[in-house]
Amino acid sequence: MKLLRYGPKGQEKPGLLDASGTIRDLSALVDDIKGDVLSENGLRKLASVDPASLPAVAGNPRLGCPVTGMSQLICIGLNYADHAAETGAAIPKEPIVFLKANGALSGPNDDVIIPKNSVKTDWEVELCIIIGTKATCVSEEQALDHVAGYAVGNDVSEREWQIERGGAWDKGKGADTFGPVGPWLVTKDEVPDPQNLDMFCEVDGVMRQNGNTKTMIFGVKTLVSYVSHFITLHPGDVIFTGTPPGVGLGVKPEPVFLKPGQVMRLGIAGLGEQRQRTIAYGG
């Protein structure tokens, strides 16, 4: 299934995308895409419903983040060896874990705001893991039992704040609109191998990232298990799993960063695409 949330920001309704590409309203069945809805039983109940029996949603509504009610947004840094190399960083021996402020969440096609005084805002296409059930200290063998599905993410980052301003990476990751997720949550039964998904990111039509999840240093099972030993995972939590090479910071001979008025288009095979316009703070 492809689960989604549609409507104005703060007023999103639950829905799904049927085989014809039509959005179907789930409001009569669930309050939202969160909590127990993301469990194995919850997803099984939704999968048993004939999409044709659900009301079709007219027009082309805004899409929000496909899940809500999460406790945290967790990110993994430098999880592609070639990305680590382009930034001049050593390949990590263990996953680098940091947090992204929940306030960064936005819809897949919402505008991305270049923060006030930002000079190094950057793009990062990433596979997102959506947690379905609570996970604490789970093994790699158990890890996928706690996963509801996957989505496209853009881990937008302010590199000066992340790298040059001291302290943790978090301050360069948590600005408003810095966490587009979606367009939909694709349930794990439709993603038989999350470690072989093509992914890309274009900026103003120029291909900047063109990778595959098979080159991740730490795979999905490892990440869910590893993080769960440090942070209890809850339904709806999102794990951004790292980005392949091609970010603005790594462009040679000089890095390239986002400016207002540009367009990012990014996607992952089978999980859909995002499109964001960059706008100035206050614009």
C-alpha cells in the first residue's frame, strides 16, 4: 500500500493511493496515519479494504508528511562511503546518529525556506524508514518486524551551522521545512529489498545525486537495531538513513549551495518523487 496524508498544513486527512494513481480517503476507517494504524495488524486491516469502496479525492491536493504522531526524527550521518569521501570525512566504524527537530517536517512538495543568514543550505536525498511498532534493543533479525514501510526524504542541511559553528550537527539540520518526507509511505511488503533502490536528486534540472541504497555502509536492519539500543523507537518515528554522493558541499572545485528561486526534484525507485521550490526567509 501507499499511505498518505492530504490537505492544508495542519488539517491533513488520511488517505491511500490506489493502483490507478487516485487518492482515496481513509477518514471513515482511521483518524490519521499514526500509532496502531502502522502496526502489522493495523496495516493488514487497511490492506483488506477494496480501495474502490473508498471515496475518491478530487483534484490535486497538497500532500503532507505521510505519517504523524512521531516522537522523533533520527538521522544517520556519512552512511555512504563515497559521500564520506567527497566531504573529506573518515568512514565511520559505527553509525553516526543525530536528531532532526520535529519542526523541520514538511510535505514532499512544500517550499523549502532558506533560513535567515544562511549561506550554505544543501540538499540530501535519503531513504526514510518509518517505524511501525515500539522497538527497544531489538536484534537485526527482529528489526524489520518493527518497520511499517519506507518513504523518500530530503535531509536539507545548513553546512556552515552544521560544521563550522561548533557543537552537534543538529543546529544545521532542524530549521523549518528542512525535513520533507513523502509523497507516501510505501509499506514494507512492496519493498522486498530496501538495499537495492535507485535514488536521485536534481537541482534546476541538473542531476546532482544518482545513487543506490546498495552502497549504504549500514543497512536498514542494522540501523533499526543499532538505534534501538540507544533510543527507543515509537510508531511513526522516521529514520533518515544517509545520502549518496553529489551534495552541494562536495562539488569541486567549489561547493555549490541553494539560493532562493531554485527547484529540487528528488526520488527513489518505487517510493515516488518530491519537488520543492526554495524561497527566502520571510518570503
